[in-house]
Amino acid sequence: MRIAQVIGRVTLNLQDPSFKGGRWLMCNPVATEDFNTACKQPPPLSKDNTLVAFDNLGAGEGDIVGIVEGAEATAPFDYDIPIDAITVAIFDSLYYEPVS
């Protein structure tokens, strides 16, 4: 799972019917050194790693979310769905202490 900040939404004119009930969010991965403050103040934007994730949790702009990517992103569905990234958590707070 990766930690990211929602920085915007994607608008589609057409989409696969399997996406009903969700939406697409632009997400900016949070650097490890910013984990502890990410829920209190906006983390710096990364220019290279922004990704689009399917969201059916209701995350909004500025939220800090957990994102699962790859084949595991389809695990919550009992039908085939063509996604590669999905939000799986909306964080209220984070505490991270690196292992020495």
C-alpha cells in the first residue's frame, strides 16, 4: 500500500459500466519523511509520481489515502474490473517511526 494525498478529480465522458458507484482521483504519493505530518499539513507535491486511482470510499481533495496497486486492486470486486489502483483507506492520522 502507498500513502498519497488527493490533489484532484478526473472527469470522464464515457466509462466502463463496471465503474458505477465510484470515481477517479488524482493522487500524489507522500514521501516517507512526510508521513507524520501529512494529515495535519499538506505534504509537498511530487512532480513525477502522480497517479489516478479508482475511489468508492468518498475521498475528497486534500484527504490522505491508502492506495493499493496492481492485481490486488481488483480484490474487493466479485466481477472483472479493469483497474490498476484503488483507494482502500482514508487516514485521520498517521504515526511512523522508522526501524533502526
